[in-house]
Amino acid sequence: MLTIQEYVLPESFEEAYEILKTNKNSTILGGCGFLRMSSKKIGKAVDLSNLHLNYIRENQDTIEIGAMTTFRSVETSPILTQYFDGILSKSVKNIVGVQLRNIVTVGGTVYSRYGFSDFITALLALDAEVVLYKGGQILLKEFLKNGGNKDILVKIVLKKNNRKAAFQTMRNSKSDYAILNVAVSKLDNDWNIVVGARPQRAEIARMASKYLSESKGTMEDIEKASLLAASELVFGSNMRGSKEYRQSICKVLVKRAIMEVLA
């Protein structure tokens, strides 16, 4: 059972960060959709609700998603459904149920670097950036690599462009966690192929992406890129599927996503 010794509601980022820095057993609270199922013991639980981080904003050149924005807001946002073929909205729409999507937050998911996350897979395909209170603005792919010191995720930033994108997933049932998920995007001649829930966290299939970017995009090229993605990435086994099964369906989902982008 989750145990919290003290609950705090800071009024500023500085106050929240000071609590994190000076209290070893402190934790930032997101929606607590996954955290509440754990047996973690938290000394100080830091709630960011007073820091006004629940927003989706369209600027001249970027789209910003605040860390306390819920998956339900991502799913139904007119801004996010308008750009990138609605990939972000599509990536979260089948996660468990509306009740859970109403509480799960963008920041809690991304900062925790969950391997099963559909949302992170879609963000990676879009070359998303994250803004940290102390760490500043960095590429999501770099953030996922680094364990780093305690920090506060403020927002996610997406560059507005004509990027085409598609999301594919395999689940045992519609509302279950993914056995495997795939996001593919194309900006001009540059392709991004990302595979998540391997069950390790999402990763860019660099060889496959490079090959497809330099190819003519024939059916043979698509087949080869799909096979490359399945062979270059590492897969594992858990209660939802074996590594062999994941590797087998990877090439199918990648091919479907590429075809959807080209449609």
C-alpha cells in the first residue's frame, strides 16, 4: 500500500524544488494512477496543482503541454487532434478507461519514463522536447537516456510543422496495456520509427529510420525498414508477451504505421 507521511502544496517552483532537494524521500505527485498501486513509502509528497501546469497552448511556432495536463485533455484537445495527424490523441485514447485518463498526467508519465507508455512513444516520433525547472529545455530522447538528479518537469514542447505521423499498438484487449506500440513520423524526407513497450521504454530504431529516409519508399524499402526495426532493437518478455512474439509483431506494426503515413 502507498504510504505518505507528509503532503505539501507549494506555491512556486522554487519552493517545490527546495523540498525535493532537501528531502531525500520526497516525490512529485502526478495523477498517481500508477503510483497508488505501489507499496512505496513517501516522506514528502509534493503536489504541483497550484503551479498552473494544466494547459495545452498553441504558439506561433510551438505547441506546449503542461506537466499537470491529463491524458483525457490530450485525447480531446482540438489543438492536438489538428496537428501530426492527431497521433498524440490517438496514442492515449485506449489507455484503460476515461476514469483513469481523467487523472493520469503527462508529467507523471514522461518523468517516470514508463516502459509501457504509449504517449512517450508518440512524443519521441515527433522529436518532442521537455522543459525542466533546473535542467532547462532538452530533447526528450536525451532526457530518457539520463537518470539525472531530481528535477521538476514543467512542460513538453512540440515544434509546429507539417510532420505526418501514425500510431499502431497491439493489446490483448482494447483497454489493456500495450504488448507493443509503434509510432512513425515523416517530415520532408526524414523518417522517425519508434518502438515502445518492448517492454523496455520507447526507443528510436535508428538504422531503420536512416534506411527509410535515404530510400525511394518502395514496398521493398518499407519491408526492409520494418525488418531492420525488428532486428536492431532489444525485446524482452513479461506477463503480456514473450520477446519472440514482440519481435515478430514489431515488423508488422512498423509496416502498418509507415503505410498509414504514406496514405
